[in-house]
Amino acid sequence: MPITTRAAVVESGGASFTLSDVTLDDPGPHEAVVRLVATGLCHTDLGVASGGLPFPLPGVLGHEGAGVVEAVGSAVTGVAPGDHVVLSFTSCGDCRNCDGGHPAYCATWLPLNLLGGRRADGSSTLSRDGEPLGGHFFGQSSFAERALVDERSLVQVDPDVPLESIAPLGCGVQTGVGAVWNVLKPVTGSTIVVLGAGAVGLSAVMAAALTPATTIVAVDRVGERLALAEELGATHTVDAAAEDLGEALARITGGRGADGVVETTGNVTVLRQGVDALAARGTVVVVGAPPFGSEVSLDVNGLLGGKQVVGLTLGDAETQSFIPALVRLVKEGRLPLHRLISTYPFADIDQAVRDMSAGKAIKPVLTF
């Protein structure tokens, strides 16, 4: 039987979030109804809400949910009612990349998660007054008190860990951690540079601090974030507003360059600086997403020393193993995610958006 729930609806591109009653469709065989306890707010949500991506509006966004399973479809086997879950992206489960353990590069990732607004069969998961809404965002649309969630978005987690403390694992945190662990894979004595000290960048700093890397450099233009980066494991910081980035990195690395760079800002000028700062055989992981169609100019001869530029989606994580491992690290205090989180009641979602946009909050988490 369809369920009516309260959701934050974006009516049109550039509009604020409006709390409204919406109706969830009956769960399909591979879906579950989840009562949300918390959900993170991500820059991707803001980009879609602004009209910057062709997601169908009006619609319900949200893709860092955490909650409790209330009901499951007939074919769901991985979770049961009462289970605590973190919600992440979805995927088809059948293509070559899904079969190979890389679901973030699913052949149908964009329509299933970011652009389609509907199930793979074209049906709607959400409606209001009988009219379909854009939904199925990352297989969840978690800006709501209850969500109809795709089975492959569900990750069962330890019920002893407060859900509001781990909601951001579904996207931003696993992206930053995965950039370091799954792509850069630092060896003993490595130098890692993180460009941008937002939620993704600080997650990368925390991840690097759990590796054999001995030099971890955080770069930002906000002094408070650089101070926090030092507390989270950065051995050096660079205030890009006060000194030349290339000169600072050359000084810190003794002119050798960085073994790995995580670029989170989405600024193509910063990306070029990151590539130029690489050591021979170094790798830049491109995480920040500028507007579609953005291009960056690179010195081709500068790449011939074995430099690599690698794009990344969601940490290239296999969520069913990756997220529970992160939850354990949070529980044991080795991944101090709480240092990034500011909590807001769900009704204050617009205040959370303003604080995030103004840089006052690193990772807003809405609570229900």
C-alpha cells in the first residue's frame, strides 16, 4: 500500500526546498522502505537543485541517507525490517564493471543515479497529488522522512553506531577515502597532497593518515579548515590565498614533487597546478566536478615522466564491503568523522544549505 511521507521538494531549478507531503510507490521486488534517521547534504544536491544538471523537477533529492528498514520487497535478501542501513548509490549489478567489483562505473550509472529521476523501467517512485515527481535519486531520494530505496543502495551497518554520525559515508566520505585507498594506495614514505579541505578533502586527509604516507599536505584558502586538517592528520598545510601553490609544494617536497594528489575543488586551474606538482610516476585523482564541458590544458611533455591523471566516481568503492569498514573505523575513533559534521533538524534544510554555501558548515547532516 502506498505510503505518504514528508519530503523536501525542489520545485524548479534555483528554487529553495519546500516541505511537502509526497506518496511513495509500493516497493518493487528489489526495493525497501526505509525510515530516515539522518541524511547528509552534499554539493551534488545543491548542483542539481540549482538547475545545473538535467534532473527532472519538481523532485526529491538526497543521497547520503541513513535509517532503519521498515519493509522489503519480495526478492530482497540482504536486509530485513529493523536493520540499520546506510544508503549509497545504486547500480545495475549485471554489467562488466558491476561484475568486476566497480559498481561506481556501472554502464547505466548516470540514469540510475543522477539524471533519470525514475526506476530503470521508467516508472516513478514518488508522486504528489497523483502527479509523478523526480525521484530515485541515487536509488534513494533521502530528503524525506521515508524513502523507497533500491536494494543495491542499501548497506547494512552496525546498529550500535549512531546513524547521524555515519550518514555521510554514502557519498562524500567514501569518495575522499577511496581516492586515497583505492586509487593512490600510498606506500611507505609517500607524499600525498589534498587540494581543497571540504568534506571530501578532509576525508582524504583522514584516510591518508591511516596509510604509510609520511607527508600529507592539505591546501585550502580558509585558515580554520587548514587548522582542522592538521588536527586530522595533515603534516603540512598551504594557504593558497597567501602563497604560490607550486612554490609551496616544491619547498615541502624538496623539489621532488608529490606522489599523489587528490583534487576536490572542481577548479581547472587548481587541477593544472596539481598535475604540475606531481613527481615522476605520480598520480592526480580528479574528484571535483566543474560544469559539464570544462576543459584543462596540460603540458604533454610534462606527462611523459609517467604521470597519471585519473578521474574518480564515489571512491571506486564496492559499497557492501567498503562502508561497513568505514563504520568500524568511526566506531573505534580512528576515522573522526564527527569533526566534519554539523547537525540540523530536517525542517531547517534551507539553513543548512545557506551554511554550507557560505562555508560555515563542512558537512551538514539533517536529522529526523
